[in-house]
Amino acid sequence: MSIKDIAAAYEMIEKRDIRTLMVMEILHKHYEYVPIDKLVRWLGWDEGSVRESLKRLNKFSLVSREGGVGYRLTYGGYDMLAIHALAKKGIIESLSPSPIGTGKESDVYAARTVTGKDVVVKLHRLGRTSFRNVRRYRLWVGKHRHISWLYESRISAHMEYIALRGVYKAGANVPKPISVNRHAVVMSYIDGYRLVDAQVDDPVETWKSIMESVGVAFDAGYIHGDLSEFNIMISEKPFLIDWPQWVPTTLINSIEYFVRDMNSLSLFFAKRFDYRPDIDDIIHEYENRLKNRTLRNPDDVYSEILDELIHIMDEETEISEKKV
């Protein structure tokens, strides 16, 4: 479902239908398909009004129906909730009708703020082809609630926002994080090309500039976890993008992710630019940086991070629901 379709649907549905979507989002904590009687209880409407709202939402593919079991949000419905919230908060004023970039786990749209600044809105969409994030999160999320792709996409977005906020504040070259809502991250627009498509005049200086940002992020506690020629934008300088799979340096096996990043990126530089950086020295340097840090088990580290995220996201949902 395109943003153009969502915009058209937004003009056709009623204000109370947004409230229906929000309540469904809350009830998805416990139900894959939300029963109508639960919606009646939460919304405080008569059953006929609830069914009318669901019929409108289903017509525009914002919810889907499963026989006599109930209804669930679609990605289109979730997109509408996120975009509605960002617009209502004054974060964005307009959004491109089609994505300017589509990946395995996200769609990226051009947008403009109320002050006329160009930004991008990244909508996370786990469940397409890659399951790496899901495997990492599922163990810790499962003890809290029913798991859905929508909720895991929301976690992915908030994880990326946390990383961008920390790495940007530390001074690395990454997009400036502006806001996050549900599965949508708003960040500054980088005018450039991905490294895989870019013309690079000086590979050595480009590598050094990338390593500077890698080092700043590392010292701030973040390893990218999926660094490659597809996750670096070349503008007036290289920018590291796509951070949902970041790894805390406090993980007991964090150096393994760092080594993987270095191997992937150095292999590309060797093949494309015939430049072979000495990553053995780089890895040895970063191993030494970890010697004075307390390293912990993944269960403990991610449980703390996700507990905090879930608390923030629950507050976000409840506040939004009350304001409709």
C-alpha cells in the first residue's frame, strides 16, 4: 500500500477510525487478531458503530479480517498511525507519494518539515526477507507480549533512533535524528549516493573518513553491525546510515561484529578501488580499547535496552490514544 493510497484513505475515513486503529494497536499486545467485543469495551461505542468503523478501515486495507476471529492492523494502517502522529506533532508537513529508497527491511520517503527543511522518513518493515533483527529481539520481547511484525518493526525503528542519537551526539557523521514514532524514524536528508554507486576520487581518504566515524561511534558504545558499501552515503563526506542492527560494545562478543564490519567493507574497497587497508592493525587497536571495559552477556545487555524501549513505546501508545 503506497503513501498515496494512505493519503487518499485518510481523506475518506472518519476521525473516530483513527481511534479504532490506535485501540487495535494497544490490544495487539495480547491478540494477533483483535476480537470485536474487546474493541467495543475499549472504545466505549455500541457494536454497530465499531463494525461500521472496521468496515471503512477494511475497505481501504488499513485492517484485515480473519473470519470470525477478529481484525488486525496492516502495515498500511500502521503507516497511517505513524504519519498521523508525526503530522499532528508538527514534525512533518508533507511526504513523497512514493519511496526514494526501498530495502530489505524498510522504505524511505522524502519529507518536508513545517519549517521547510528537507528530511527523510524511514518506515521499518521487518518480515520481508531478513530475519537477523527478529532473531535477536524475539527472545527478549516474547516474555512481554504477543509478538507481531508490526511491533518488531517498531522496536527496530526505536533501536535505530537510539543509535543515531548517541552516535550523532558523539560527533560521528550520521544523519541527524529528528523524531521517532512507532516504526517511523525521521532524520536529516543526506544529498549523495551510496558508496556502492558513488564515484570516489580518493579511496584512501574516504576509508580514513569512514574509520573516523567508526571510531567515534565505537568510543560512544556503538558498533554498526551491518556496515557495508550499501550503508554508507557519499556526500561532501561519508555518512554511516542504517543503524537498526547496531551492537553495544559492552557485549561480551561485540568484537566479532566489529571484525565482520571491517572484513565486509575492506573487501569492497579491495575489489572496487584496488585499495587494501590493513584491518588486522585496526582490529587489534579496537580489541585493546575493549580491555578496560566490562563486557556482559547478550541476555543482560539486550534485556535492559528492550525493557527501556518497551516502556517508552507503551507510553507513546497510551498518550496518543488519549489525545485522539
